[in-house]
Amino acid sequence: DVKVTQSSRYLVKRTGEKVFLECVQDMDHENMFWYRQDPGLGLRLIYFSYDVKMKEKGDIPEGYSVSREKKERFSLILESASTNQTSMYLCASSLWQGGGGYTFGSGTRLTVV
Amino acid sequence: GEDVEQSLFLSVREGDSSVINCTYTDSSSTYLYWYKQEPGAGLQLLTYIFSNMDMKQDQRLTVLLNKKDKHLSLRIADTQTGDSAIYFCAEKTDGQNFVFGPGTRLSVLP
């Protein structure tokens, strides 16, 4: 069964900490994405990547960075966590070609205190 | 720019049909999708339709696409309590990114 795996379901971090959210997919997908989901705001795209070592800013990249050293892994980094980054973070992957859609991970609920 | 709109809430009685509607603005959409999100979980792909199709049926799910009006709908027949979730409409245009709607929260009443 194909999967997108996010390393943690729940995280609690302190303000100012550096936070790493990991995402791994086993489908050999080229594209990977990080979204955050907040009540009333829907899904907002933070960063995406179409290839190894490639990254592009999404709609709300401020306060975040990403790393894609290997095709299967896409990491989201909060350099200095703040309370307004408390959210549900969703990773997704997709093939470059075709209409198969995104495959999402289960999400990481991050609380910054 | 690209925009996808949905009504935010829908309530139906168990056993009735649910119809969730979506409108989009980008006429170059190639594929349109319906995702389901249960509480505390990620999004699960339910079904998708290629833009040159009008309809797609998969068991209890029927997707209708009116490309002229840029309107997409998802009909769930014989709605069950397990169908209670948030349903997201999404479009894929010429690029690789998707544009998601805000989600429709479906509540199924016994």
C-alpha cells in the first residue's frame, strides 16, 4: 500500500525552538508539498518541490524553509517557532504526469507554546 | 487568479442523498478532484474527473462536471454516518500545483 508518512502525529514545541517536520513517500513521486490547515482558512501551500534539491515558495513561506536531499524525503523547517505557527501540517506527493492526484500524509498537529 | 469555492456546511439525514457543490474559475483545469478528510486525519482522495468528461460514477459516488459553468458536484447516495467529514474540491491546471476549495463540512443526522 502506497504511503506518505509524516514522522509525528502530535508535537509540542516552545517558542523559539527549531522544529523539523519530516515527510517520506514510497511511491517514487517527483512532486512533494507542504500545506498548513487552519480552521476557516482551508489548506495553504507553504513550499513545494518538483525534484531533488529543488524548492519553490508557496503562498505562505515566511517563517519556514524546506529541504529535499533525496527524492523520497521532504522536510519542513521552522527556524524559530512562534505561536502563530500552531497548526495542522499536511505533506503530500504526486506524480509529475497524469491526473492521479495528491497522496496526503496523516498530518502533524503542531502546538507552539 | 485561480479560485475554488464551496459552501462551508451541509446537513443531511441518514439514508438521503448528499450533493456537495463546487465552482472554480480557471478554465484551463485539466483534472478536478474530491477529497475527504475525517477528524484529525489527512485528506483522502475519493475520486477525480478529467476535464473532458461530464460524469463519473463510482459505487455511491457520482461526480458531475459542467465545464461551461465551471461547476463540479459530488453526489453521495444513501448517505451514512461514516460519510460525516469535510469534503474538499480541488483543481489541477497547467501546472503541478492544486488549488483547493475551503471544504464543505458534511454532517449526517440519524
